[in-house]
Amino acid sequence: MPPAGVKTACVFPGQGSQHVGMGRELYEKYSARVEPFYQRAHEALGFDLRELIFFGPEEKLKLTEFAQPAILLDSVIKFELLGQRPDYAAGHSLGEYSALVCAGVFSLEEGLRLVHLRGRLMQEVVPPGQGSMVALLKVDAERVQEICVQTGAELANYNSPEQIVISGRREAVLRAKALAEALGGKGIELAVSAPFHSSLMKPAEERLKPEIEKIPFSKPAFPVISTVSGEPETDPDRMKALLMRQITAPVRWADYVLKLKALGVGRFIEVGPGDVLTKLIRRIDKESEALSFAQVMP
């Protein structure tokens, strides 16, 4: 437990954190507690997500429409096993949906169906090869903004002061990469299937809106940082309106971490597969404690 007066935030990872076999050890150890979650997922989606998560094939699990519900399910199960109610929660892109399910804003079944559709739509709206995402290292945010204006690339993820991800049409993104490297930075093209969190995702956002609109949102058990507003949100109507704009909004992860720190959070627990967010938080804020689920509940 954190010291008295220090608040805790649960943080939920996004796409890319999935891997074949995630959660299998927990299933073997806590099968009676976690089996109902896999059964609910099967009924909600109409296919055996547990089989895909545990045994692959990896190529299928990497597909956006399967990776997103797989990560959400793994995150929700781990949150339930953790058994701790945080003061706040935040998610990285897809992870916001995990946070909303864990906060009780909508059900696991509704969340799974939404992100399964979200993943399919995000893949469909931009044909393969037309979009790209590049992680830029050793280039400050102001310079990245200037490069984006010059090239037409867009800032997608502000992950940490050392890592900013750009997105958009592939030719624009590769021009931006070349400019950043000419300034002494480093650019790494990401192995993703579409230019997420760019304006090219607008058609997917518009097609997902009616499905979000259908779902009744409840007041969260704890505030959840919105990707769009960057603020802790608690009003169900506002949360729904913000989520409708989430696919194209940039993920300003470093800002969310600093916002939570300003709100008194001194302990971050990453709930889901891997430790990507844990590592980013340690780079953003060296004073706070950042732990992965495996460190909290080995």
C-alpha cells in the first residue's frame, strides 16, 4: 500500500502490448475466478477469444480487431484479481476503454463489442500501405510540431519527453522522419496496420459514434482521464461525448501522467499485459512509484 495521503492510479495499456499466452499462468492459478470472464467474452463476441489469446496464431492476435478485445479482456481480469479501487484511472488509446469498463461506466460485454468493432473499422478505413506511424526519438515536442506543419504528418502519441509518435499518410510521415533525422533525431517506423490517432481515422470515428450512442453510460466508481480532454471525468454524458472523438484525438500520455501527479497520485499500477506504460511513467516522472501488474501480483 502507498503511504498515507499518496493516491493511486491504475493505468491500462493500448494496442501492441498483446502477446500469445498472456494470462495463461493466472488462468491456471485462479481458474475459478477468471473462467467466467472468458465465457462472457465468448458469448459477447461469438468466438473463443481465450483460445486465440492462449494459443494464437500470433498473426491473428496482432490484427487490430482481435488485439483490442484481447487486451481489454486481459486488463479487466487483472483489475479484478488486483482487487484494489484506485483514486483515478487512465488508459493509453484502447486502454481508455479498459479503464471505463473497470470503473463500471459500461459492461465488459459492451466494451468487448465496441472495441472489436473499433478495431475492424480502424483497419478498414485506410488501405494497407497508405498510412504509417513513426516514433521519433531525441526530438523535442516543439520541433516535432514544426515538422508536422511542414509535412502534413500529425502528432499521434506524446508518450514521453523522449518519444513522440507521428501518424498520417505514409509519404508525409516518412518525410517527417527524414527531417527529424536530419536534425539529429531518430525515427522508427512502427509495425502497425493503420495510421491511428490521425485525421485519416475520421471515417472510423463517425461509424463508431452510433454504437457508442446506443450504450447507457453510468457514473464511474473513480474518475477516468479522457484522451480527448486530458482531465479526470465523472459525468456520464460528457464521458460519452468525449469517447466519440477519441479515435482521431492525439494521445498525450505524458500530460496525463503529469496531471495525475498534480492531483496527488504518487503510485501508478499498470493493469494489463506487459510494462510499456510503467517504463514510460518512470521516464516522465522519476519521483512517483510505477509498477506493472506482475510486480504487484506476481
